Amino acid sequence: MFPGFGSIRAPRSIMENRSGEKRFPCVISALLGGLSLVSGIIGTLVGGALLWFFVARPIADQSAQTPGPTTLPSTLLPSPSPLVVATDDPVRTAPARIAREAGPSVVTVVSQLPPQVGFFGTFQPPPARGSGVIIDPRGYIITNHHVVEGARQLYVILADGRQRPAQLIGSDYPFSDLALIKIEGDAYPAARLGDSDAVQAGDWVVAIGSALGDLRNSVTVGVVSGLGRSLQTRDVVLDDLIQTDATINRGNSGGPLLNLEGEVIGINTAIIRGGAEQAEGIGFAIPSNTVRYVADQLITRGRVARPYLPIEFVPITPRLAAWYNLPVDYGLFIQAVRRGSALAQAGVQPGDILLSLGGQRIDEAHPLLRVLARHQVGEEVEIEIWRDNATQTIRITLEELPR
């Protein structure tokens, strides 16, 4: 002990706490915690092994036995074939070929109209432009009647741009919208007329014409949409028309509609466009057999002599027959016969029902005008009529329609 100081003790052992107790229990606790951690790890491993053995492994085995998508070796997989375009496909190659072959025969028809009187006096209207097609090397051109109607002067622009004055030979209006004009010269490229009776709905067709009057030899492609159509235009009804979805624009009137052989099967004449239904792709052409019938007569005699029957009649339809309880559901109910005509002299009388002419039944699909177009003036044909609940056959001579 030192003076002025309290007594001094030696430091406590590190194994003693401040209360004087020993730290052996802490060590024991640490050892127990370590043992618990080790046993937990061991338990996890053992549990995972048991889970794999009893659960996961059976599922894996079952999945291995289930069929799945087959993966072929890369050497067995087919490689993509190159796209091959058939150069001999007629649908792909025909329009260009037709344009080359038939294009030179397609012309622009220009009609100079006479002066008109308007609100501010007399004025000269602009020329009307349409299309036409040369059908004879001597310069005969078929076009539409409405293209040349009322023209004071006509001229033609050939496919190569040359201009030629033209004269009107004749027209078949109002029975068809066809007219024949002629230019001087010969050895012109002429288109071939095909057989329109062989045309079927769905056939591919090509239209060529002067679209909008200025775009010479414009080519459009489509199909035949229908046959035997009738169309009311102004004061006449055009019958037996070919319907097509080949684009026909203003100025195309009078141009040819051709099949894939390059033959003219029709003359484009009208379109339906706009209106409440907003129709598109509905065009009409006059069949080539009608063109041939009209053109041959205009070339040889300058007019079309059409046979006709001097009768007044009402067409019979199935609905009309059912309504009035008629004995037949087709034909023509004759209301009057012109006195002194060959038909009256043959014994045809009012009240008869005309059933057929020349062996062709007369019905909605074969109207009288179309049936008569197959015959000539002065030709003797047989007609079949219904009278007194029986059919009778009478032989008549076809007369010419007076002009």
C-alpha cells in the first residue's frame, strides 16, 4: 500500500465477468449453435435426396416416355425451293402479246360536232373522242354509234399516231350501239373476230382503247363476269351483252374486248359506275357475233336489214304464268298481228302464244330480238305456237323491219 492511495488489487482474469462469474456457458452455446447448423444442412441434403428419389425421378421418367416433337438432323430437313415463275403461263404472258399483236388495229375515233347554240350565242363544242378497231384491211373500222352520233366530221388517229379522215358507212342503232366507218387506203392491220358464243363466265379478257380519249392503246385486264346481260341506255335497251370487270374508262367506247388468243369477242360500249351503290368494275361489250352480223351487212349493202315479226306481244314469265294460270310459263302472248303481213297470212292470230322460232325456245334467256338476229330477211323458218291447249307448227317467211 502507498500513502494517499487506496488499496490496489490485481486485474481480474479474462475468464471472469464483472460479477465474478466464469464464461464457460457462452462457449457451450456457440458449440450447440454450430452443431444445429451442421445438422440442418445435413437434413436439407437428405430431404432433397429423398424428394428426388420418390417424386421428381418418377415424373422425369414419365415425361421421357411421352412423345414430343421430333427434331430431325439438319441434313434431313428439306431446304426451301427457289420460287419458279412459269414463263409460259398464258395469263401472265398473254396481255403483253395481245397488246403487241392487236394493238396496231386499235384506233382513236374523233368526232367533230356541229356548232351549238347556248345562252351566250353560238359556240363550237370540243370534239368527242372514242375508240374503234380495224376489222378489215381495206380500212373498215367498227366503233360505237354513240361515238359518231351527230358528227359533222370524222377522223381517225392510228396506233402509230398518223391521222386519217373517215366517213360513216352506216349504223345499227337502235338495235345495237354499233357503227361502221371507213378510212382510205388498204393493207391496214386488222383484228380477228372470234366466236362470242364460245365465251364463258370467268374467261380472261383484255380491253384496249383510248382511255379518256387521249391515252391511246391503254391496256386493261379482267375476266368475263357474266353473259346475256341487258342494259337500258337512254331510250333503247341493249341486249345480249358481255359483262366484264376489265377497266373501261371514258374514251374506251368502241374499243375491242379480246380473249387470250387475241381475238375480238366484243366491242366495249357501256359502264356502270358511281350512283347510290358505288358500283365499280361493271362494264359491258357487244358480242363479236353481233358485230360480224352488223358489219357484214353494212359493208355489202350499207345498211342492216333486220328480220322482225309484225306483232304486239307480252313476254310470258313463270311468275306471270302462275299469276294468270297460263298453260305455259315461257313464250310470247300475241296481242295483235299486222293485217296483210306474211305472219297473218300464215294463220297466226291474237291469243296465240309463240313458243319458239327456228327451233329456238323463246324465254327470258332467249328473247325474240336475240333469236331473230340468228336469221336473215326472207328466210323461211318454222314457228311453234300454243293454241286450243295444243302446240301447232307453222312455216313463215321473215320480213324486213321497216326503217
